[in-house]
Amino acid sequence: MSHELPKAYDPSSIEEKWAKFWIDERLFDVATPADGRAHNPFVQLLPPPNVTGRLHMGHMLNQTEMDVLARWHRMKGDTSVWVPGTDHAGIATQMMVERQLKSEGGPGRKEMGREAFTERVWAWKQQYGSAITDQMKRLGASVDWSREYFTMDEKLSVAVKETFVRLWEQGLIYRGAYIVNWDPQIQTAVSDLEVENEERAGHLYHVRYDFADGSGSITIATTRPETMLGDVAVVVNPSDERYTAFLGKMLVLPLSAVNGGANREIPLLADEWANPEFGTGAVKVTPAHDPNDFAIGQRHKLPQPSIMDEQGRIALAGSPYDGLDRFEARKKIVADLEANGHLVAIKDHTLTLPVSQRTGAIIEPRLSMQWFLAVNKKPGKDGAPTGAASIAENAIAAVRDGHIRFTPEMYSKTYFEWMNNIHDWCISRQLWWGHRIPAWHCNACGKITVSLDTPGACSGCGITDIHQETDVLDTWFSSGLLPFTVFGWNSTNELTPDLSAFYPTQLLVTGFDILFFWVARMIMLGSHFMLDVPMPDGSKRMLADAVPFREVYIHALVRDADRQKMSKTKGNVIDPIEIITKYGTDAVRFTLASQASPGTDIAFNEGRTEGYRAFANKIWNAARFLQMNIERGKEAAYTASLGSHDSFSLELPSTTPLETRWIFSRLATVSAEVDRSLAAYRFDEAAQAVYQFFWDEFCAWYLELVKVRLDFEAPKNDVTALTLNAVVSVFEAALRLLSPFMPFLTEELWHALYASVDMPSPAKSIALTRYPQAADFAADAASVEAMNTLQELIVTVRGLRKDLGVPEKEAAPILLHASDKISALAQANADMLAKQARVASVALASAPLTGNNARSTASFDVAVIYERQIDVPAERERLTKEIAKFTKGVESAQKQLGSESFLAKAPVHIVDGLKKQAAETQLLLEKAQAALEALPPA
RNA sequence: GGGCGGUUAGCUCAGCUGGUUAGAGCGCCUGCCUUACAAGCAGGAUGUCGGGGGUUCGAAUCCCUCACUGCCCA
């Protein structure tokens, strides 16, 4: 034997080998079609993991699903392109390197300077940045490594700059001082989406502000007393009669005297925003440190004094609070307010705190200069509208008009909800790691020059004293461009061969957590920019073909076995690599696939993975069984062949035994089921269908049945020869069917199988072969029906034998009462019954069988001839239960059949079916009753 | 506060364009090392489909309502 398989399945010995083989052989690289047309393209973009990331279960689920689909399409003959890459992850990477610098004790980021620091980040990326893609290779992901990208690649960076310049020219990018979410730890603005709101226990402070004219006071309520240093007004609701009389009066702002100077005075104003129900109904207004206050300030044209620095420390020269951290300042201010009698009360209050998703720091709303993308504004040229739709309009239309379809469908609702309420996108980040904004400020006239290349002079006044903007772009800005930039989109709107062949991509598989971050932004940016790139035939591209993908499949969350969200703090994070080491990649992939039902979170249960490793082992041993028989066949001068098994599977010789007709027919049905399920993203159904076929039908039934046929001691005969070929042929097809789910195991066994039959593998990899289709195999309904009957007979006899206490190894005769057809079937397959149910002989009975040793089904009565008495109480209990069940069934059927409206309104096949079933149940009931009566008294 | 889900066997989940006796895997019980596989084989037990109401000849499936629970947005 050229390729002898070890006794037990050991994933570690095969997976690494094939993972390396697939990559070394560049099996999944797809060349650019010379004519720019791909045959049935199936193109997917990997959601780029962070370059700092480590593989987690979410990645593993995502990649398993993408890979199952990629492999399935590839085997169906489609041009399956899966583009991998990593994201430069501005904040995460900068943090990581800063932390490293700190631990080294050398100069920090600011001491190093921008250039040295970014060099350092690049060095870090070169050294550690491939960790996650290396892990990915272990999963067997059939990606096109030749197209791997990194979002900071030169090619992609140029495209990012180009899009920025265009958006600027279209008037869709603007710069302004607005309140943004400021992360004081990493010291940059972050977008609304990067902020999580957490409920925490806090306090509501009631503080007395005195009227400047000494006529009394008003008490405000605030959760953030330290911001009072930046107060410019107090507002109350205009309808709040408690305060109407005082509107317009000035208030003395407590603690506002700086350096012994006078206290600041601020007005009491009316504004709808103040909620009479909340606190005291009076709120202080700090425009530079709260988004709502900022809006109030704008309405009333109030000043916007800023009182904090970039690190969240009080910045008020001369103030006793200057330099204090915001939370230290709060303590001191509360103490001082209490000391001077302005603190009226402190109440417990649950507040919602904005927390930075990246660093965990509490967000400090901060007034600062930022760059924004105007998503609701129509693009213009030289100030005049071009007539084109706004970015958001296009993005909404793309989904509304069906150019992009979501699965599960409900996510389109979420998408619309967000898109319809979308705000301008803050795209600038105060980081050094990222795509630096291609804008230059004039040091003289202040005008901004935006340009792809470094400009020599200010576009306004022409002087050369200009400096480049220090901000970089939000990481999601560049990743939002990926669906077209990875295919070579450039500044000329030229249709590159890759764009022509592969854009739009067919499918995006991703998690709902980045629906807005990434999915929506790809739709916005793709729909916006690709409208300007012509179609392959030169015609104008419409929205339907400008979209970045045609379908979005949103998968759920992988939770732990108790349905808890995995989190580092809870310590319940499952490391996929650890599980893989324990059970093999194939088993983990199958676990995820078998639970991946759209819209349902996956509770990852290791017990299940263990079960799927057992499944892999089962198949492994089936392969060994085949090898053994092929070898034994060779010794008896039989030659197993896979040479013409395709035509063989379709046109079975007339001597083909029943079980072989049956298994091919089942293979046809299952192939269709798997195809249908995968087309609907029902990974769970597809996996279950393959599992059920392979284990229950192929291994448990078919292999047991063919043992009778594969008798190499007997004189050489056609049935043995044919069966040997059939077993090999069915197994080979079943391996192909399973291959997208368990690529390693099937690759190994597929090659081993060809080696066993002394044939070269017809392809380098099973992944490059044809996916089994229903039409590839002979369907035979009659054989399926016959097999079902025989299976029922075998199972019934086995059960009966157990009840009668027939020793396992002892054969016993049976007596059968059934239709002529079934009787003949049983007699013709007596050898099958002998092997599967230890039936010594089959005798026919003309009368129904109701004795202690008999059982009835809808199709037959069968009795096992065995002298030993059955367990009477157990049998009585069983029969009593059956009688109850049948009685209930008969009653409910009769009730329906007795109803005239049912007979009149229900479809004929339902009525007939029910009648037939009622008759059968009635018969079974009578038989069970007779059997019960026949039991000896207790 | 607004929006979207979920509740089916001990556990994790299918089934829900209404239709004949509601399924799977794991777990559980009993007996077997039957030479492919003990990561196995054979047999077995287990559900008033969250509660209530309605529509219908017929409801796990459609509608209303309540309870519990999860997620997203403010």
C-alpha cells in the first residue's frame, strides 16, 4: 500500500502539511483575466483584521463561512477570488508601539518626533504585523495571497489621497471647530461609533448660583461640576414657570474668581432643551465641553471657552485648579463649593458615560478643529452643484432599490435607521500612524491647499511658507475604499482589468458590530466613487454596478458554552488556536458551520467539537476500511477504479444491487440539499446534511451492507467487482461534498484513495475538483423506498430481539406478515437481514401477527421465533404507552375527518393523507391492544 | 425613551410562505472490545413548542396581549 493510513485520525499530522501545500502551490491565486472578464465571478473581500490583532473566535467563524462559500463556488466552476489583507488600525497600533516605547524606558513618541516614530511603527509592523495572517493560514482559508494588501501600502495610500482630494473639490469635506468625542488617553478625536455608552453609578450635584443683583439665587443640577469653570450661561425651559420671572438676570458663577479678580457673571436664559423634570430644571451651559451645551451655545451665540487641555487636565492659567486632572478637579471643586456654602445637595444618580472603545478612557467632549465628510450634501464643482446625489442618498438607494441585499434581511432595517439619521463623519484623527491628510495650511493667509502631491506654494496667496496638516484620516476611511482600491482604482477613473473583472464583489461576510463602521461606509464610498468609472463595455456605470458588493451576509456572535459574551474581564475567552490544537481545524470549522444559522448567536460548546472530531475519525476509518478492501480485492484479482466513475455513477449496470442503487440516489438528493442550503447561507443545514449522509447512510448502512458483497473468498463475480467500484466512487464523491467544510481531512483522504487504486490524483487538490451535483448520480426512487422498508424491518427485528433477550451473536428465524411485494423484498434480501439483524430465516405468515414476540409497523408484522419469554411488565408498559399514543392519534384524526368543513376546505392530498394515516394508526392500535391482551397476567 | 430580535427535549439549536404522529447534535440509561472506527456499535427514555386570547376546517408556525430575556440607537 503506497499511502497507508494510521489507525486513528490525527489532525496535527495532516493539517500543517496541506496548509503549506496550498500556499506553496499558490492554488487559490487567481490571475487577472486578460480580457477583463471573469467567468461567473465569486469575489469576496476579507474584513481586514487589525494588524495588531490575534485571531479570535469571531474571525474564525467569519473565515470558516467565507471559506466554505469560496471553496463551494470554486468547485462549482466559478471564479472564486478571496482577497485577504490587514488594516493599519491607527489607534490600536499607535498605542501598542507607544506602550512598547514606555516599557523600554527610552524616548517616548513626542520626544522621538513624528518621522522617527512612524518609522518605528513600520518596523513593528514588519516584525509582528503578520501574526494574524499566519494564524489565518492555519485555518486553511483559501484566499488569494497574491492579492494580499495592507491599508498603508503605497498603492492604497495614493488612492486614499486621491479620494480625499476629490471629495474636497466636490465640497464634501470641510474643516471646522466642533465638539467631538475626545479620547484624552491617546489624545485624538474619535467618531461617534467609537464611543460606547456605559451606565455607571454617579452623582447629581445641586449647586446654588446667586443672582448678581443680590435678589436671590437659583439652583442648578449637574453631573460634572468641574465643567462649571467653563460655564457661560444657565438655561431653564421657557415653559417652566418657576423661573420665568428671573429670565435675563445675571448670575455670579461660583469659584470663577481667578487670581483674586472678580467673579464671572453669566446670564439666565430660556431654552427648550432644559427639562423641567430633570434635577432642578435649571442647567448650566458649558459649550466647549458638552455636545448639547454646544448646540445651546450656538443658538444663543454664546462664547465657547475651553478649560481643559488635550489630556483632560484643567487649563486655566492662574486658577487654583489649573493642571488638575478632571476628576481631581471635580473633588476639589465639590469640596470648595461645600466650603463656601454653594453646594445644596449631592444625590445618587445613574448616568450614562461615554467611554472610548479603543482605550477605555472616559471620553471628554472637546471643542476642536476637525475635518468632516458632509454625507448629506450634494457634491459640487467650483461651488456649483453637479446634480449628483449626496453620499447618503446613494447609499440608501443602493439598498432600497435592491442593488445590495442583506441576509438576515432585518439588518437592512438597522441600516436604513442609521443612514436616515446619519451625521457628518469626523474623519480626522490626531495620530501619527495613518494616512496623513493631504492638505497644506498657508502660514500667511491661512488658506488650505489640498493636493495629491506636495504643493510648492499656497494656492491662495502663492507664498511658499506652508505646512502640511498634522492630522491623519480615520482608519475606516481607507478601509471604506477597499472594494475598489484593492483592484487598482486610480486617479484617472480608468477601468483597470481587475476592476473590470472583479467589481462589484459578490458577497461581504461580516459581523454586525461593523455594520456602520465599515459596511455602510463601503457602500457610501463605493457608490460615490465608482459611478465615475465606466462599465466594461464602455457604458456609463449606474448605481446597481457602482455598489461595492451585491450581498451582505451578517453573521452572529460566538459566545461561550453558557451563551455568555466572551470577554477578557470575564476570563471566558476561547482561543481558537488552543481548540484547534486539541481537536483539529476541521472539527472546529465544522462546529462553527453546523451552528451558523443566520441571525442566531453561536454558543460554542467544546463537547460539540469533540463530536465533530469523532466524525472526522469516522470518515478516516471508513477510508481505512476502503483501503483494506481494495487491497484484499487486489489479492483476489479485482481492480478498483476511479477512472470512469462519473459515468458509472449515472448509468448503473443492471446487476447493481439494491443498496448501491439506494446510496447513489441518496447522494443525488443530499448533493441537491447541500447546494440549496449553501445558496441560502444555511451553513447549519448544509453541514447537517453532509454529516447525516456520511455517518448514518454511508458508514452505518452502506458500508455494513457491502460487507456481504465484498466477499473476496468467493469465486470472482460481477457484483463484487461492481460493488467495490461503487464504494470507492461514492466515497470519493462524498469527500468532495464534505471538502468545503473539512478541507484538510478530505484532501488527505482523497489523495490516499487515489493512491490506493493506483491512479494519479486527477487534480493537485480536491479543492480544484467538481462539486457533486444531483445530476451526477443515478436517482432511483423505487430503490430508496425498498431500502427504507428493509431498514425499518431490520430496526424492528433488532429491537424485538433485544426485548426477547436473544443473545447478540445468536441467529433467530423470523416470521413476516406483509404485502406480497414486501414479502418478496424480504426474502430476496435474506442475506442482508441475516447480516444486519441476525435473521436465520424468513418465513411468511398469512395471518396478522400479534403474539408476545411480534411487532407491527404500518407496512408489516414481524415475529422473532425465540423460546425465551419476554419481560412481561416492561412489555406491558411499552404497549400501554403505545396504545395511549395511537388512541390519541386516532381520536384527533377522526375528529378532523368528522368535520364537514375540513373535508370541504382542506386540500385533497391532506385529506387523503390523513385518512390513510388514520387507518394505519387504527390498525396499529388494534394490534397493540391484541398484543397487550395476549400478554400473560402479571 | 425609540427600534430590532429571542423564548421548542437536561444543554445548544433547527423547524415558523399554517397541513398528516415536532427534529438534530451533545448529554442521559441498558447491553456489547461483532478485525474500518470504544473518537465505536446496538437498543432506549425525554417536549401541555414561555402564559393568555384570537383568526382558521386545522396554529410551534399568522394576529393581539402579558411575562421574561438579548442587542442596537438616543
